[in-house]
Amino acid sequence: MSSHQKSRLVAATPVYYGWVILAVGTLGGIMTSPGQTYAFSAFLDHFISDLNLSRSLVSTLYTAGTLAASFVLPYVGRQFDQRGARVMMTLVTLLLGLACIYMSFVRNALMLAVGFFLLRQLGQGSLSLVSKSVINLWWVRRRGLVMGIGGIAGALLSGLFPYLINALIPLYGWRITYAILGGVLILFMLPIGWLLVRNRPEDHGLVPDGDLGDVGDGKTSPVIEHHWTRAQALRNPAFWIVTAGLASMSMLNTGLTFHLFSVFEDSGLSSDVAASVFVPIAATGALVQLAGGLAISRIPVHYLLVLSLFFETIILVWAPALSSLNMAYLFGFFMGMQGGLEMIVSSVIFANYFGRRHLGSIAGFAATLLVAASALGPMPIGIARDLLGNYSAVLSTFAALPFALALACLFFCKPPGAPEDH
């Protein structure tokens, strides 16, 4: 008996429906921005001044909220596997929109901590997990390519968010700006997710990458995938080394980006310059994601991870030494290269290594570690700035971590193939 589901929308779409999923998943990734550090960085000084809080306290609250948020993600991953992408995309978008509206009512440190938890869990964590995973379900052979294509739009439009926020706050204040972001999520992203997202190609008589009909018709060859359970993946050393590499960049990029406006100001560069640097970061990141997506079919993905870790080392050492506008834009170019490589690797590596069947559970567990790691970045950097008066010592010390992990990934992160108890 056929288990195929009938969908007039899927049947009426003149192209493979995975392209629609790519568009919606990419939009979902863009709409995680209110929960991403680059958006918080534009609000940071307003939290400090309007709520009468120190930079160290705000950094600590951000760390606590992010760390608490990370523990919910394994549950979100399991729900993605059980309930499907459509339900989870709609629910998470609604909750993220409401969390943005909540931020407009924040009046003290406790309320700010709750807001950090909600936005990090729903934005950086849940919506990001769902948006990446649904694309991975519909693509296998061309996964790197389509993630690279989506990365162009995602990186460019996400990079405009700090600039947009920096423009809206002087006009409406930071509270109304948050309410506007919440309205966009609920009125725009939510209906798109509900109307257009479908769970798996196999549910509609399709196979990944756009081949129609049965795979045994002589026209298409079967897609060879190794489907690991979460327990099997956690017993594989490659999972832990890959996750450690991604987690180190999550931690250090979050810490650097969270304080980026302050880093620039310490170098005599204005907040407008800091906001404008996100544009070359986004543009470079977009191009690198596309190039990386094309390269993944030819170059082992862990080599791209190694390269991203080396770039991370460079930007951490360089950040406190910015001294001119041109240097700031060149720095943004290198940040974009690092971020683009990190994004394309994190988007595909768990699906490539461990298959699609239990992707939500595996990626959800990894996301817990990545989000938890991101929580550990802002606080020590902020405290070091308050105690030492600059960022040089703490960023240079932290640079040793991605360098060491790059060497580990180079030798111990090869694709694992089939599980031993397959």
C-alpha cells in the first residue's frame, strides 16, 4: 500500500519541489537574525545605558541565557524527526515572533535574561536547526551546491540586519524596533512556513535531488546514504572532533561579534563603521558559501572546516589591531571568508556524515553543544575588557584554540562511512 501523501501544491509546482524548500529554508535562516549575535551587538549599548547595567553583567546574562537555551535543542531535534518540518517551522516562528515582542517590554536584568534565553533558543537554536534540516531532507547529491546557493541570499540579507537595526533604533527606539521584528516574523514568515513547507520528498513520491518516480526504472541510480542513529554517531570520534571545531568557532565568533562595536570604538572607529562592516562580511560570506558548496563535491568537507579554523585564528589576533577604515573593511572581508566556510560546513557535514533518517536528533544534539559553546564567548571577553581595558590579551589567548583544533580536524575528521553495527 502506498504511503505517498497527496499535495496539490507539490504536484502543481513545475520544478522539483526541493527548490521551493530551499527558498523557504533560506528565508527561515535569515529570519533567525533576531536571535543571532550580530543583531544583539546593535542593541548591546542600549541595554547597558537604558537598563543601567554593566557590560560584564549583560555579557554574563547573555551567557546564562544562551547556555540554558542550548539544553532544549535535543528535544527540538527529536520533535523535528517525529512531527515533521512543517509543524516545527510554523511553531518556532510564532514563538520567536512573540519573544521579539516580549523584548520590547524588558525593564530589568531578570527580564533581559529571560529575553536572551527565548531569542537564543528559538532563533539561533531552533529555527536555524529546522531551516537547515528541512533543506537537507530534500537534497543529497547536490546538497553542497544548493546550500551554497541559499547561502548567498542568506548571508547577504542577514548581513543587512545590523545595518537595518542601527537605522531603526534612532527613528523608533530599540523597544519598537524589537516589536517590528516580531511583527515581521508572525505576519510574514509564519504563513510562508505553514503554506509551503513539506516534510520529505519520499512522502510525495519523489526522491532527493529531483528524480521522479521509482528508482528502479533504469533512468536514475539510487542515492547511497549511510543512516546513523544518534547513539551510533555519538560513538564515532569524527562526530566529536567536527563538533569541537564548530563549537570553538561558535564560541569565539559569538564573543567577538557580541563586542564588535566596542572593539571598533576602542580602535577609534565609530558605531556606524562597525555596522557598515557587516556588509562586506555578508557579501564575502555569501560568495564563499557558494564556492564552498561547489567545492564540497570535489574536496572532503573536513578540509574546508580546517581552513575555516585557520581563518578564525587570524581574525582573533587581528581584531584588536584595527587602526583605519580600510583595515576595518579588509578585516570584514576575512571575517566573511571564515564565516562563509563555517556556515557551509555546518549546514551539510552532519547530513553528509550520518544521513537523513535521524538527522534532527543528531543535528539537535550537536546544536546543543554549539549553542552552549556560543554562550561561553561573550562573558570572558567582556570581563577581560572591563579588567584590562582592552581586548588584545583575551583574543590572542583564545586564538590558540581554533589553531589546535584545525590540526586535529586535519588528521582525524575523515567521513565515517557506514556505522560498524550497520
